[in-house]
Amino acid sequence: MALKKRIFGADHLSTIDTVSDLATYYCETGRYEEAVTLGEKVVNFRQQFLGRDHPDTLGAMSNLSLYYHKAGRTEEALALGKQVLSLRSRVLDQDHPDLWASVLQLAQFHRDSGHPGGKVMKITVPGEDGETRELFAVLHKDEDQDTDTLLLIPGEGIEDPEM
């Protein structure tokens, strides 16, 4: 990273990509607070130079919400995760995989948070006609397979679960 900083400068996209990679490495190796510190720098840079709605900025924000979650900073993880889902719902097509990755990530955060209703989350996503639609996301953990299954249920005519 020092070499890229020296060659390209601290504010060059290549340097920030390396910082982002290092944050991911820190998260994967359990160094969560260090991942948060670097992740915040990456998000700030990308927002400043690429804009808040740019896919790379949204990806960095999603990564940062994961780092918050792993660091035990639940409220920050949930708040940022909701912001990412809202932005992606506005700028991405309803079938875009990043939109649904945000839904899954936020559902996982809700499940892990211990909040009442943590297994059920009400979300708003873009519809085919340009309107929004409400869904209930239910995350099922299969302990035998160590996998999560995300179930989406149309929200029309269903009472809100206690959240």
C-alpha cells in the first residue's frame, strides 16, 4: 500500500482499492475495528470522488456495514445497511443481484441483532411498473447445512409483525 501511495498518491483510485482490499483482509482475519477504520476512509473517498449513488460507493458502504456488524456495532450496521438498501432500491433494477445481496445482508443483521422481530423484516423494493412494493423478508437458518435461505413474502394484505 505504501508503494501505491508513493506512486499514485493517497487520493488515487488504485490506492483506495488497495485500502479497500486491506479492510476486507482485516475483517476476514478478525481485526474488525481496523477494518471499520479503513472502511470508513474508503466510503468517504468514494462518496467524495464518485458520488453517493455510484455502484462502487454503494459496495463500499455495504462492506462497511458488514465490518460494523462483525465489530459488534449493531446499530451502525443496521442503519448503514438500511441506507444501502434504500439507495440500491432507487438506483438499481429490481432484478440486480446487488439489491438482493443488500436484502439478504440486512436480514442477517436483523436475525443476529437480537431485536424483537429480528427474523422478519419489512422492506420496500422497486416494482416492475416503477412503483415500489413492500415485502416481508424472512431468513431461515439451516443449522445442518450452515446456510441461510431468504424467503420473500408479498406485503399486501399482511399485518406487520412486531418489529
